[in-house]
Amino acid sequence: MRRVVAFASGRATRAQKIIFEKGVGPYMSLFKRSIAEMFGTFWLVFAGCGAAVFAAAFPGLGIGFAGVALAFGLTVLTMAFALGHISGCHLNPAVSVGLVVAKRFPLKELPAYVAAQVVGAIFASAALLTILMGKPDFALGGFASNGYGVHSPGGYSLEACFITEVVCTAFFLIVILGSTDERAPKGFAPIAIGLALTLTNLVAIPITNASINPARSTGPALFVHGWALSQLWMFWLAPILGAIAGAVISNVFFAAPREPVRQAL
């Protein structure tokens, strides 16, 4: 009720107004929004990593890097239409952090979203592993894990992989914030965001196997163990730093002008 009163009286924060206007504040509990994030992240990891594990190198008909990049983009596009009006469809701890920095999402709700996203990624990875074990010549391999150095698909160094993840995530956040701005054309944000993720994956798959998302990296790494877990820190740190950078750039250079504060007479 306090949110409704604050909104009506003009005392609501920008984040509260956005939540209210999307119908997820007083109408949808944090628990239900977190469940939506869990299901959405499950779909992102299941379909995106599933395309990499099962379809990328299928003999004669493999979809290759371009197909995997498109699969990740389509997961975000479809879930943005399905869940965007419920939870905002972050599906990514780095995106949630970036939205907090951009004052588009309340800090106090960040832990619940991040936890839900990681849980969804782990469940999806478990489902993929169960399916993979149904193959007679089962071999876990890299299991779509992200890596640098000898575990980078192209053998790229830690520094190169770090820069790639920071830059790709920063521009991903700029697209998210720009396409969901109140001045942007309405109804097209999911398409722009899905295509942006496709583009970042086209660049990053040969370098890091494309994380851009700490939850997406965590799910497969927990089942690969060893090197994947030892390198996981980078796929949390770099995307989060990139998201913060993207949010700051968007706020400083591209945010809508705010009304001047008028002194009471």
C-alpha cells in the first residue's frame, strides 16, 4: 500500500515508478517475480547451452557458432515477451546489477533475483546433463562451459577474454537501457535485446564461449568441476563490471532529461 500512496503522491523513486507501471509492484510479489526469473533463466541455459552441446557440431547438420549465438538471442527474445511484464526478464545477475546502478531496479530485491537466476541455470544444466547421459557414447567434455587460456575455444589469454566479456556486457546493457527507455518505440525492446545478445555471442563464442551472464556460466561449471570452477570467478567479475560500465555510460550520456527541482515558495 505504501508504494501505491508514494506513487500517487509523487514521492516514489524512479525504480518504484517503473515497477508500478509494469504491474509488478503491488500486484506481483517478489517471490512470484523471482520464480519467473528462475524459469526464464532455465530456458536461456537449457536452449542456449543445449544448442551448443547438442546441435553446434552435429555431423553434417551442425548449426555452428552462428546457430548457437542465435539460439541464445532467441531465448531472451521469447522470454522477454513471455515474462517481461512479470519480472522485467533480467535472466542475468549482471543485468540485474546494471539495472540497479541505472536506478531501474531496487537494490533490496537484487539478492532474490540473482539467487533465482543461478538456481534456474543449475536446474537447466542438470536437465541437459541428464539428456546427454542418454547417449550411448556419453562424454561430458566442456559442457558449454566458459573458459580462458587453454580452455578458450580460440586459445585467447585471460586479458583478452576479460576485455571481451566487459565490452560485450557493457554494450548489452546500453541496448537494454536504451530500448526500454520511455522515449524508445514501444513494443520492440525484446527484439532489440535478443538481437544484441546474438551479436555479443557472435563476437565472444570463439574467445570465451560467450558468457555475458554469470548464471549461465555457473550452471555448466558446477557439473564440469575442475578448471571450469577455477575460472568461474572471471565470468562473474567481468560481466558485472561491464554491466556497471554500461549503466554508467547510459545514465551519463543517454538518460532522459529530468525535470528541474522547483523550490517551494
